[in-house]
Amino acid sequence: MTLDTTHINQQRMPFDDQAELWLFGYGSLIWKAEFPYHERHPAHICGWARRFWQGSHDHRGTPKAPGRVVTLVNEPDAICQGMAYRIDAETLRPLDIREKNGYLREIVTLHFTDGSHTEGLVYIATEDNAAFLGEAPLNAMAEQIASAHGPSGPNRDYLLNLATSLEGLGAEDRHVFELAERVRRCPP
Ligand code: SIN
């Protein structure tokens, strides 16, 4: 996959390195927070649904056998639960590289469990990006996830770690939980 969104992201939404901002994580950014942050709290965003519709050619699959990772799709009544991090803007540099396979910085409203809200940044891979795979039958997605491997490890681990984290947050996500159930039944 040749598209690399690193530079597009830095140009389309530049931040002063010293600035602080909130980042919303809904996929690996929930359970693999290997970046510095000042504080983190469970949060949700409205109007977005988490879907395993983005291809992973660089982390959880390869160009020849891509895996599937999550992105967000517009769904008016949906609520997506995840984790909000208060970070320094310089932390976006490595994150832009981590999310370079089609994800673009967007600004959304983050809602915290105490009822407060704030603007924050989220990485979304829209359907017009080159790595977008889109919807497929759940069993087909589960088989793809169960068999894909990439430089960051098995695609299965990405899904199961996400499902475990969402359970820990008390989040509801039928799409993720049904996929996880199917993948657990697939041979490793
Ligand atoms: C995210 O976690 O917020 C973006 C998608 C991913 O890196 O899994």
C-alpha cells in the first residue's frame, strides 16, 4: 500500500509542539498506549461506529495478505466508547507514523463519564483511502483476522486485546464482540 498519510496529517492539522490536546483512541490506541500522556480517562464520541473495515498492510498483515483493523464510520445514533488521553502535540509525530496507512486526523467532541466534554483529535480512515477494505460477512472477516500476521504481530491479538479492553471499560460493541467470538473458534 503506497499511501502514507504522515505528511498529509501534519499539513492539514498543524499543532505547536508545546500545545496540549486530547486524543481519542478507539482501537489499538486503547490497549497499546506506548506513548507519553498526562492523564487518560474513558470517554465516548457520538455519531461514529467502530468497524473492522480498514486494511492493515503494515502492522497486522502484509501487502499480499492484509489484516483488518478498526476505523470509524458515520452512523447517526451510534456511540463509540474508547479512551481519551491528554498529550503534548509533539506526541502526534510518532502517532502519525503509527497510523500512516490511511488514517487522517479529525476533530471530534469527546464526552467524559462525568458529563463534561471537550474537543479532541481522532485518527479516522475514511472509505476513500487506498487501504480501506469495507464491509464483508462477519465470518469472512473473522477468518481473515484469524489468519493474518504482520510486523506488529497476529491480527487475532489486535482484535482480542481490543475486545478485552472494551469489556474492561464496560463498553457495548456487538460488532467487535461477535467478531471476537468467531475468531476464538478459528484455529490459530
Ligand atoms: C485508534 O486506536 O484510535 C486508531 C486505530 C488503531 O490504531 O487501531
